[in-house]
Amino acid sequence: MAELGTLPGSKSGRQPRADHFADPLTGPATLAKVGRKLLPFAFLLYIVNYLDRINVGFAALQMNRELGLSDAAFGLGAGLFFIGYFLFEIPSNLILHRVGARAWIARIMISWGVVAIAMAAVRGVASFYLLRFLLGIAEAGFFPGIILYLTLWFPAREQARALALFMTASPLAGVIGGPVSGTLLVMHGIAGLSGWQWLFVLEGLPAVILGVAVLRYLPNGPEDARWLNADQKRWLADALGRERENSRENGLAATLTSGQVWLFSALYFAIVTGLYGVTMWLPQIVKDFGTLNNFEVGLIAAVPFLVAAGRWS
């Protein structure tokens, strides 16, 4: 991937400094355009990603009974996703850095979409375990890869806002996923498929379609963005280049032995444990409230995410 500080056609590789631009609106206009072009698309990708990760909780309303999965087997299978995700997270991001964001994010999305659709073929405990593990491998690297990708476009002072907007997709996926998943379960028996099978097929297919769209829409970096003019590319390259000059980069070994990294990892582990513990089991908890149909379960399960989305915004 080309360095942002060096643009095609530049002999020296050094660009005018951002504060030397005659037009003071170049910077704000550049960042506004980047936000409009990238954030809505990244937002959509993350909604689909999060939905395919948690929809097994809704599938369980029918799947566990049909396949004879015990609560323990379902819990283990749901958790095996994160084992595959953990093992391939760092390798996936190292490959992304080497081959470029567009090709690798597209690969991640297409492969996880295919595995998500294949979940409809689960026939018992063994196949459930295997496909959940493979789904984790397929998805590994997407979320941190997108975070890394956005840092190629936004200076540090703008990154917090951009990442916060992107992360809002997580609770919104829960808001959308509840009613949608509940509705898909009502398709039980159509074309000989159970409702939970339709859920996996129809919620996995958007990942494949969007993965193909990534190849056409997502630039590897600002230097490849046709929708930025020359001045905007130079301004962004200079702004990000100055930040790199003033920052200290740590290698992989230094990062993995950093006490601060392990502290933040422990905090994130606690958050994620609680989040996914609730997310995976919430549909079954709500179902046990009484005689609710699956669509009603989806509506009620969406309420906590709706509140979270409101608080986030």
C-alpha cells in the first residue's frame, strides 16, 4: 500500500504542508467528503457483520428443538465462534496491511456470508460446532480492519467522532435484527425450509453482495480515491504524514508485552462477555416470559438495543 505522504507523480514524495494551503476550507471540505463517502458504507457493513454474528440467538428459538441441541451444546457452539475469531484476528489484520483493505475486507465479507448461509445446513451438534468455528475464522479481522482503515482517512482529532458514528451500528443492528429475525422465523415451512434456515440464508446473503460491492466501491487509501481532487489528496496526505512523524510506532512484540494493552484488553473482555452473554440468550429469555410468538420476541428483544442506540447518539 502506498504511503499516504507520497502521491503518484510526486518526485520528492514531500507535499505542501496543510497549513500552507491558500484555501482554509480545503481541510474541512476534505474531511466532510471523506465522511460522506466512507462512513455510511462502513456503517452498513458493520450492521450486517453484527447481525450475522448474533442471529444464532434467534435461530435457537426453533433450531434447538428441531436438532435436539441442549442449552449446554448451544452455549458451547455459540462461543466457538470467538475461538476461531481470536485465533485468526491478528493474522487477518497483518494480511490486510500487506494486500490492501479493499481486497481483504471483500474476502472477509464474502467468506463469512458463505459460511453464514451454510449454517442452514446444520444437522446436529457436530456440524453446529464446526460451522460456528468457521464463521469466527471467516469474520476475523473485519472489525479491527475497518478501524485501522478509517485511521488512514481521518487525522487523530477527527477519529473519535468517526469511530463513534461507525460503532453506533452495533446497537442499531440489534434494533433491526430483532424484528427482522422474528419475521424470518415466521417463514417456517416455505420451500421445505425451517424458519431458522431461512434466517441464516437471507441474513447471510447481504454479506456476499456487499463483499462484491466493496471491490468496486472501497479505495485502498486516499491516494486511490477518485472522488478526492488533487488538493484534497495533498492536504490529507500532509495532515496524516505530520501525525506519523510525531508519533512513535511500536512493534508487535512491544504491543503484546504492554501493560496498558493488557489492561484495556481485560476491560474489553469484561464488556464483551456481558454483551454477548445477553445477546445470545436474550431471545430465549424473552420467549420464556409467556405465550409470545417469534415476531413479538424479536420486537421486545430489540428494546435494549434501541435504548443503547439512543444513548450512544
